[in-house]
Amino acid sequence: MRIMKHRCIQPFLAVFTFVGIVTSPAGCLAAVPFASLSELAEARRWAASKFDGVQSPLATEPALLVLANHGPVQKNARGGRPMQIVDKKYTRGLYCHAPSRIGVRLPGPGARFTAIVGVDSNEQTVGGRGSADFAVTVGGAEKFRSGVMREGMAGKEVLVELEGAKEFVLQIEETPDGIACDQADWAEAKVTLKDGSELWLTDLPLRDGEKSPYTTEPPFSFVYDGKASSDLLKTWPCQRKTRKLDAQRTERTAEWTDPATGLQVRLAGIEYGDFSTVEWVVHFKNTGAQDTPILSDIQGVDIALARVGQGEFVLHHHVGDNNSPDSYAPRQLTLEPKSKHRFAPAGGRPTTVGFPYFNLEWPGEGLIVVIGWPGQWAAQFTRDAGSGLRVRGGQESTHFRLHPGEEARSPLVALQFWQGDRVRSQNLWRRWMVAHNLPRARDGKPLPPIFTSCSGGFFPGLRTSEESEREFITAFAQAGVKLDYWWTDAGWYTCPDWRHTGTWTPDPVRYPRGFKPVSELAHAKGMGLIVWFEPERVRPGTFLYTKNPAWLLGIDGNQKLLNLGHPDARRWLTDHVDAMLTREGIDFYRQDCNIAPLGYWRDNDAPDRQGLTEIRYIEGYLAYWDELRRRHPGLPIDSCASGGRRNDLETLRRAVPLLRSDYQSSEGDPALGPGNQGHTYGLSSWIPYYGQGVYFTDRDFVYSARSSLSPAFAICADVRKPGVDWVLIRGLAEQWRQVADCFLGDFYPLTSYQLSDDLWLAWQFDLPEQSRGMVQVFRRAGSNYESARFKLRSLNPDATYVVTDLDQPAASRKLSGLELLEHGLLISAPEQPSARMITYRQSTKDK
């Protein structure tokens, strides 16, 4: 049994302070570019069980098995700081607390084990408190015994000949004085294998005991004619296939067919070779001659998890966007036995209030679960009375029969298996998003960061004109502000104000020559042109409302929804927008959605067809974008939906959110700074590419701008008014370009999440392959502290870094990686509020 509490045990999460050192959540120690071999093996075992129906044994898996320990075993650190024996610090090894027993299972025959052992010297043990007796046993025989060691005693070297053994045990025994403060280190713990290769013990996954093999039950469920799929699929014939798609992706399918009704159920998945990620969609097809019985309660994911040991499942999740300061706020929920927790968005847009991205953590490992559905999803996490957890999720409501030949699909589901610390797992997810999901430009590379501007907010009803757009574009160019795109927002069509959507041709009065004069000027100035569309919301009196009522969902006289599930409607929309993109010289298609579609979908469903309108609509929505990108290879698309309310995984494979939230002020109010900082903090764990803009003001503009800094960043200024500080805008734009690529790197929170105006907030974006990165630090208006230290992450402790405050570029400092990791980066900010941007780069002589 593992004892979990003691008055002298080091807490796993560090405390945040502003008088001295500011620390981050524990575990942000190093970036790992891709999944470890152990994580990849875990994903493959799971995929083999679920897709191939083969149960893989776990008995020989290389791992560290925590058989006993007083509190959590920590890798390479104690509470985020290096381990220390007397005055020597170590950044590799295992921090434990007696009584401790760890089984080591190697990937091959071992030759020798070496380490340095001793009682950890820290604020709790200093002065000789804490004692331990270390031992190593191989095959049941004791091969090393340290004798009683106390804090302040020099470390002892361990050398054990393994003689080909694949397993051995590390023990730390309590001494007669009890276990108070018996905090002990296996520093520099390393095995040399028989083949000559070396293995740090901390490269092995940490397991809280033995795991059970995965079952071969399918990872989804449904009810068919009143019967559970778990019973039905066992009796239906099944065909399984595997084929290689490319160097990193393998397609796996399993297909069941009901011999009585002809219902075909196809599980179509992809296993990734460079990430521990598996994804799938479930497809249903009626191959029979009659309507099927009712198909209901379709869960795109329905899996059972079991943990071992004494820890508990912890669910990390986030709030969705609601145009509020706490949009994307991170949340943490301990899943207690017999508890049930349900999540869903509001109104049919998938990231409205809810957020379909979840990270389950339990001791030593975890599982990311993501539902990709641009509609109304739901997810439920149900704990049993023991150590089990059931995860179910999919389209919120399904109850329908399929006609002969008719098909339906489930949401996309993605799982990512991880081991170690959770912050690292989020960076693995970010890297997978960039490598396999972020839309590609025409050159095949991920869409690069962009700097933009827009004038719409300065005109009533957003009703711009050819003349005004040309005036603004010219002013920015003459001021020397290099824009990647000019952004023509809503209101360019015939309308009393921008909300009157449904006629998708330029207003002949304000744009008599269409967009061509605007796009030609933008191109001449080195900019692309972004144009806003909102085809789904249709208002009375517009072209679509009066000419094509059969394509619309809703009540006559009210605003309606263009039914993208209607083939003719989608065909017209595709052809019309395609023609406009070509004819008008539009380079970036921006689509908004300011209508909650759920009620329209459900009102259109018959009692025995519930959920199908939503499915058809989403199929059409995705097909529309796919066809636009087929006709215009590399076409960038913006996924706006009243800000950031439709940013599920399916959407983000085709588009990027240029406006992560409508939480902004056309007056440039700096009071929105903390909320926008919180948006970056929360969203960056999941979505690498997003955008936000800020309006020029003479009130704390640098603070406001840096609070909204993002991969797709915009600064808007009313060029018709005096007082625009072009020097400041130009300087901020140039600083953004210096750090823009960092936003697509690894993300490390350096403080806890907080919106309070009397605190500091900080984070780090790191590019480990380039040995550089950037740090953003905010002192909010109500904070009384003028300085703070922030421990950085993912640096080489033996290297020297050139650290530069972008507001004082001539005063760069050279600091060691060890100092930045252990003591932190000191930031002084006498102004209230204040925003600092710091870059760091490894010195060339250290590379």
C-alpha cells in the first residue's frame, strides 16, 4: 500500500510566489520532439486490440514499476527543482521517499547499473533530518546495500553487475527513527545493456504497478433495434484490413455487417507512426432493401480505462469561447469513485461554452481524448466504485432509421497516449496538430504566421467602400507598416448593416467595380486580401431568402439557416464563392457563423430521423471547404464563428481561427488585457495557430497589443484621424515578426492561470530544435510587485543563452541555462500595467 500523506513530504505542485521565485506547474522540465518509443508502443497495442481484434501482452514491457513509495515518485527533479545531495545538484534520476520499492524492467539484457544515492538536501531535510538505507536486488539476491545515510552525508556510488538480468529492484528502506523527511535520490541512475547501449532509468515509463491488457471490444457503441452493439457485434461477421497511407500513417478498418437487415458498420481509423495518436470515424450504411430498425445513442467513443495503484483520475479540460474574459479557462477535475461528469456545447457550435478537448491524467501517464464534430457533441466521464473509468462521447442526439443505400457517420475521435508529465503531453499534442492537421499553404508547408489589419470597425454597420479600403491600405503602406494581408470585413454587400446577410455580391454603390481595385492595390503593396463571408445565416429580403427558400431551414419571416446538407444549396454556394475568389482576386476566405444552428437542425427532423439533418449539414460543411481547397490549392480559410465558437478538430484541419474570440474593444480598452492574456494561456495548450487583433489607442497600447499577440495578429488604426503613432505600430509589428514563429513551438505556462488584476501572468514559447524562444510577462494594473523571477523550461543547463528584452535590444545579457532553469529570469516592470517580451537564443559557441 502506498501512503499518500505525510507532514514532511514534498508537494507535487509548486507554490506560486511573487516575493522571490515564480514557479510553474510541476513537470515542465524538457521538451520532447515526438512520442517516446514506449508511448508509440502503447498506442500500437491499443490499436491492435481495437482494430485487429488482437490482445497484446504487457508482461515484457520495459518500465519502472512503482511497487511502493511514500508519495509520488518524480523523475529528474523534486517539485520542479533539481535533486540535491549535500551541495551537488542532479537533473537526472529518481526522487523517492522511503519506504520505496521500484521494479526496473529493461528492454534487453543488462550489463551493469550505476547511480549515486543519498538523502535529498532541501528546505525540509536540511540540518540532518531524514535518513534512508538503499539497496539493489537482482533475481532476489541483494547486490548493493548503502547502510544508513542521513542528510548532509556525501552521496555513495552504486555499481551493480547485472549479468544479463532484464529485471532488478531498487529499494529505500526506512530507518529506526521513522520515515519523517526520508526524501532520497537515485541520482544519475543509468543502465548499460549487454549490447553496449546506455539507458537512463528515467527514459523508461513510470508505472504505478502492472496494467491489464486492452480488451478487443470496439471503441464505440450504439443501440440497434433496442439491442446494445456490445452484444450484436459479437455475432456479426467482421472483415479487417490494414494499409499504409504514407511513411507515418497506417489506415486500419474493421467492418461488421448485420446478416438480417444489411446494416454495415465500418470503423475507419488511422494510426500514426511518429506520434502516439490513433483516430477514427464510425460509418453506418444500409445495404439492405428495406429501412433499417432504429439506430440510436451512437457514441463515437466508448472506452473503458483502468488505473493501477493509489492515484486517481484527474480530468483537465477547458471552457469554450463565450466572448468573455474566462473563455478557454483551464479547469481541473478529480474523478472520484461513482462520479459522473457530462460536457456539451451550447447551440450546435462545438466550442461555444464547451470545449471538446480533454486530457485524462493518472499517476505516471494519461490519455488525450478529442471529439472532432462541427456540431452538437456531448462527452461523459463515469467512474465506477473501483479503479475504472468509462469515457463516452459523440453526437449528442441520434435516433433514426436509414433508408436503403443511405449512410451516416459519427464524429471524428482522436486519442493520444502519453507518459510522464502533463505539460509535455500538451506539447506532444501541439506538435501533432502542426505536423498532421494545420492546413498547408500552396507550397505544402504549414500556414505561416501573418500580420493583418482591417478598417471595418471604424464604420457604422461595418459598411466600408472601395474608396475607404484603398485609403486605409495606402496609409499603412506609406507608414512603412508591412502587412501580410488586408482584411475586408463584413458589410461589403447590399445591406443596412453587416448583420443583413444573404446577398453575396458587392454593394454596387460602395463597390461599383467589385473587389478587384482593392485586391490589385493590396497586391501591389505586397499584401494578400482577406474577405469575410457568412453564407449560413440568411436574413429576410436577401437574395437567398427570396430566390431559394427550399434551401433554407427555419420559420418564414424569421432569419433562416442555409442548409449545407442540401446538395443544390452547397453546389450553388461552392460555385458562387469559387467564382468570386477568382474574379475578385481574393486570397484568403474568411467564413463566419453568427447563428446557433442546433434548433434549425432538430426542428427539421422527423421522430424517426433525429440527428440526420445535423449529420448531413456537417457533411456538407466539410465537403464545401474541401471542394474550395481542391479548386484553389493552398487556399487559407478562417474558421470564425462569433469569434472562436467552431474550432473542433475537423474544422481545424481545413481552417485556422483568425479571431479566437470576439472579446475585443474597438476603443482599444486596456481593461480587456487580462482576459486576452487568459485566452492565450488557455488556448495554447490545444490549438497552436489562432489570431486576435487590437485597436490603436493612446492608453496603454503596448500592454493591450502584447496581451493579444498571436500567430495571426492584427493592429487596426483609424488612419483618417490625427494622432496615430505609426512609429509605435511599426515597432510592435517588427517585434512581432521577431517572435511570430515561436508561437508554433512548445508552450510552457510559467505561472498558474489567473484573471485577477492584482497578479502577474507569464508563459514561454520554445523552439528546441533552434535553441531559442520567447517569454511574455504581464504585470497587471493592480499588482503591487515591481519585479518577479520566472523559471524557464526546456533549456540546456550547460549552455549559455543571449537574453534580450525587446524594449532594450542593446542591453542583452548572457545567462547560463542552469541559472535560467534553477534561479529563474528576473523581470522588472515598474509601470502599471506592464508587458514584457523577452527573447533567448543559445550562444553560437555552445552549439
